[in-house]
Amino acid sequence: MNIWWWLVGIFIAHSVLYLALGTATWLATALLATAFYGVILLVGKLIASRYPDKEESK
């Protein structure tokens, strides 16, 4: 799945969460949370790309 769709889903989930909790700065908080998870996903993708696919290496 495309990483951008993951980030959009994470942003929407965080936006709904912080709106439901009544956070005054819900937009900035949702953007920061999405940025954090974006870094985690991109680092994970970078690490995963360094290892060859087992089916391709046979």
C-alpha cells in the first residue's frame, strides 16, 4: 500500500481523536503526530528495502 495513503489515514484518525478529546490545538497536534508516524514509516521502509526479497533471491 502506498505510504501516502497510510499518512492520510493516520492524519484523519488523529484529527478525529483530538477533536473528540476537545484539544484546542487539534490541527497542530494531529500534524505533529502524523509527522512522527511518517518518520517511523519511512525509516521502516528504508530498512526493509535494504534486505532482498526472499522470493527474488531464490
